[in-house]
Amino acid sequence: MFGIGIVGLPNVGKSTLFNAITRARVEAANYPFATIDRNVGVVAVPDARLAALERIFTKGDRVPPVVPTTVEFVDIAGLVSGAHRGEGLGNQFLGHIREVAAIAHVVRCFDDPNVVHVGGRIDPIADIDTIETELLLADLATLERRAERLRRGAKGGHGEEAETLAQVEALQRALSSGVQARATELARPADLRLLTDKPVVFVCNVPESDVVAGNAYVERVRERAAIEGAAVVVVSAKIEQELGELEDDEAAAFLADLGLTQRGLDRLIAKGYEVLGLETFLTASEKEVRAWTVTRGTKAPQAAGTIHSDFERGFIRAEVVSFDRLIEAGSMATARARGWLRTEGKEYVVVDGDVIHFLFNV
């Protein structure tokens, strides 16, 4: 499971969105710091392939259990200018954001005089600047602390410390000029855990009327995202909240009436997978149909290890068929008879949608 941290200035719709996508009961009040704790919700990743596999492996009245992969959403306290110095709930914010894999940065792209803005005006780019400046300053503080320790080591004649110090100082220069760490190709120590190294999805929170076409605020965010290499998802937190209270068939009808084919949650998860370089492989039998998440480029033994460490340690081979081929065949036996079920070894790189059976011996 991977974590996506939902961040943003107070009153941009963070907690409303979190409530909607997790059906949690987090307070969403019209004042800063309504969220003061690290609220976590685990959400099933929607994947229509699981239902199709369930139908194939159902025998009579024996329906295999279906286990989707999951994503953890973390609603992190609202940020204000000065967070890197501990202003507002800055220390909590910065600590919690280090623990997630990606950042969903909720940006207010709606006008509403009844919902106060902590800055007194609606300006999504200024809001983005506020948060990114705080993250940059926090990273610079991290780099300075590391540099001080490395300088002491370098004085002792340790060549490794001197090499790492050069990397850290190069990062300091880049970040001091306003560049996010993820936008650089500079080498860096693996354990730095810089906040600006994390992939970002800007979540434009718009009114219901703008959820399909967007608005001028959204266009400005898209321009900013293109410069930074970030992703963008347009959602209406209000719509997502309403969808969370409906049954699946009612939700589908509501989406169709709005001219949408997917929930905002589905699009956010898809973008999260995209920016993190993740993909899904599947295991399926009469006993269970299940989805598993791996990073793009994962080889078969390591994919097997996500199921159990013994699978990786004793890996022999993998029997692989693409989801599309299996659905076309209608059964694993037919897929095997048509030659679509392949035998792959240790160097095989797993592809999204592979249905895999691992053979191992410990």
C-alpha cells in the first residue's frame, strides 16, 4: 500500500474531499486548523478487471473472494506561511508529509464569499507558492543540518563524506534558487527524504458547474503544473461528498447526468499511480481474485515477493497471461490451449494487467 498526503491551505476543501473519498467523519469546519491530527483512510483502488476475473473463476455457487489493492489517503493539517519555523501546525504538517509517497495538493479554484480564505483572496498560484515555499525552506533546513555533519566528517579526511557534501551543497544551491528537488537531476543521498522530491498532483477543487470544463483558475494551475512537471486533476469536493452517500448504481447515474464517466477519486488514484510509476498485476483462481501493486519495471521474482517473501526467495518461474487474452479465452485452460499462457523466468518484467501464477520452492 502507498500513501497520498492531502495537503493545502486551510479552507480549500481538503477535509471535505477526504471525507468524501473515505466516507470518514473528519470535521470540516469553516475556520483554519479544523483538522489538527493525521487522519488516515484506506480506500480500495477501483479496478473493473477484478469483477471480470471473478466471473471467469466462479464455479456454480462458489464465488471467489475479490481483494483489491488499496491506497492510503492521509488528511494533513492545513498549512500557513511560517510552517517551517513551527507556525500554525507546521511541525505536524512537515512531519506527516515525510511519511507519504506522493502529495495531493488541493487548490481552491472556486469563489464563495461564505467560505473564508486564510489569505483574504482567491489566488491558486499564490496558494501554491505559499506551500511550496514552506516545503523548500524545510528542505533547505534539512540540507544545512546534513551539510554541517558532513563538513565535520570531511575534515577528518573521509572521502565519502566529501563526495556526499558536494551533492548536498549542489542541492542547496538549486533549492535556494526556488527549484523543487524533484525538478533537478542532481545526485543525492538516498536517505534525505526531501519534501520537494515527492511527486505532486494538483487537485483543483471547483464548483459543480466547472467540473467538466474547468475554469480560469484551473488553467492557471495547469500552466504551473506544466512548468513543474506535476499532474493535475479537476474535482468538485461537493460532488464527491454527494457521491459518497449514494449506492453504486445511483452514483453512476449521477455521474452520467454531470457528463462524467469517473469519480474524482478514481481519477486521483490513477494520477497517483502515474506519478509514482506504479502498475497492477493480478492473481486469479477459484480460491481468490486479487490485485497487487508494484513499481513499473519490477521483475517477476520481486513481484512474487509482494505476495510473500518465500515466493521471491524460492522463485522458479511465472506462468503469465495478459488480462485481455484471458478474458478473450474465457478460461485459463483455453488460454493455455491457445498458447497465450506463457512461462517466464527471473528476468521477466511484469506488465500492468498481467495475470500471474508463481511457482516456487523454498
